[in-house]
Amino acid sequence: MVDFRALEKLVEPWAGKNYQTRNEAKIRLKVINMESRQSRICVFNEAKTWDRSNPVISRIIDGRHVKSFDGLIEIIYYKVEKSYQEVDVY
């Protein structure tokens, strides 16, 4: 029998941590447009307003597809714990 939660924690160390109760993350999100290669910096609060209903737009961090705001929060706070100042979002 395979414990998929254990595998998920190996591949995605931020998975399953409860980051929902924390304040706004102090980290920059560098949003990179894959088509034009242009980038811009956005703040954490702007990420809350991103349209997640459009299946054409996908967001990728460290090669992983971020499907929800909760998933984004998990990755961002994991990066904050590891002292990252900026996260690239494709």
C-alpha cells in the first residue's frame, strides 16, 4: 500500500501545513509572462485578486502548477520560512 500523503510531503514539503491563520507574507512575487518574457513585481494582496476561473491561465512555481489560492499560500509561506525574498511565478 502506498501512502500518498507521505510522498506528497517529500515532493511538496509545504503540503499540509496550516498557513491560513498568518498575516500577509513579506515576499515579492515576480510574475513572468511566458509568451512575452516580460516580468513585473506584485504584492501578496494582488495575488488574492487573480482570476482562477480561466483555465487558459496557469501559474507555475518551481515547476509545479498552482491551482488555488490556498496552494499559493502554502508555497509562499514555505518560501518565507526558508528566507526567500522573492518567488518567481510563471
